[in-house]
Amino acid sequence: MTASALANIALGGIFHAAVLFLVAAGLQLVFGVQKILNLACGSFYALGAYFGITATTLFAQYGMPAWMLLPALIGCGLVLGAIGPLIERVLRTVYNRDESFQLLLTFALLLMFQDVLRFFWGATPRSISVDYLVYGTVTIGDFRVPVYNLLVILAALLIALGLNLYLKRTNYGRVLRATAENRGMAEALGVNVKMVYAAVFTAGTVLGTLAGALVVPTAAASLDIAVELVVEAFAVVVIGGLGSMPGALVGALIVGLIRAFSLIIYPEFDLLATYLIVIGVLLWRPTGLFGKPVT
């Protein structure tokens, strides 16, 4: 295998990792503050994908320039964040209940969204009609990568950096971290915890819908992607550590590269390879690479 081929495979894995990071970051953010494992995160991803396809196809029919594809998809992901506060209102009923109730409710939401997607878009996979290669291709010898893929990777890195700075350097970020550490104390100090939870869940929703919207130029949307992304996102958070944003980034990179090379070397080994890494991390460091032990 040539160096160019290895670079192409690695860039494909990093692109997938960038999209996966957005979903996992939303999952980490919600768990870190609200202590809820949101199984419906894959549904937000699928909704972003389907809505992005429909919206950009409609925009193209009304004369949208091809170069507006990326801004249009980002807009679709942001607009869908409006469902976040509505879902969060439903989740308020299980905040103080056992984790099993939280998992059952978010799993129920996953199943409900599957039926919503089937009702509006049917069971046939959908793909985008606008050519994402309009942004060009970087070619160095045998190495070729679409500029769109590089833009998505750059966007994920900027979001990772922005989230880190926001959580650590801003007053509201400190409020989020204080609420995550001790909800009762934060409430006693005058923090509107309901508002904080609504904002955090909305941000997690936007990250999921944005990831789904950004991936559709390179892959078709189908009803299976919601469950597939939930599985991969949980592998990411187990590897990186629950509640750790740097862990989400590193975990996504590990899963993305494993998936890319497995699909080339031995496709049937794809999922197994990911879970072998997950098992290894759990045996060696149960809290994940960046997770902290619960005291």
C-alpha cells in the first residue's frame, strides 16, 4: 500500500471522526451537566441529515448557487436546534429518577424519531442533489481529498476549540461547570438550573443535527444511521471518558481511523475492531482515557 493510499484512508477516517466528534460532544455535554445518557442523539443526527437533503434540494430548485451548499447545511443544523427545548421539557420528568428511566425514555424517543423519519421521508435512502465537489479537490500526486471534507474537519476542530474556551473562559461556562459539579449548590446561589439544562440540551441537539447535515454530501441518509451513530458515539465516550470533551475528540479520532482502515483491510472486522478497543480501554482504564473516577 502506497503512502498516498494510506493518506487517503487516514483523511477519510479523520473526516468520519470529525462528524462523529460533533455527535459525541453533544452527548458528553448533556451527560456532563445533566447526567443523562441521551440515546436519542443518533436521532438528531439522522434528522439533520434528512432535513439537510430536503432543504438544499429545495433551495437548489429555487436557484441556490452550488457554493452555498455548506452555509445552507450549517443553517439547517442550527434551525433544527429548535426541537431541543421541547425534548428537554419531556426529559425533566426523569431528572431525579433512576438512570434506567432516563435510558428507557431516551430510547423511546429514538424509536419515535425512527417512525417520524419513516413517515416523512420513507424507508428508501436519500442523497443530496447538489455537487459538493464544487469547492474543488486538493491533489498531490496520487493523493486526492475534496476541499469540502477539509472544511468539515476544520469546522469540527474550531467547534472543539470554541467549546473548550467557552466552558473554561466565560462566566456562563463557569456556571455550567458549577451546575455539573453540584446542582443543589448552584440553585442555592441563584442559578436558574432549568434554564441551564434547556440551554445545554439545545446545544447538544444542535451539535447532533449539524453533524447529520454536514455528512449528507458524502453519504446517503437512511433509517439505519440513527442507531449506527448511537453505537459509535457510545464507543467514543467509553474510550474517551464520560463527560470529557478532550476525550470525545480523541475517542472520535480513534474510532474514525479504526473504521477507515478496517473497511479497507477487512470490512467484516469493522465493528469488531472498535469493540476490541472499547473492551481494552474498559479493562485497562474503566473511566476512559480522559475520564475521572467518581468519588
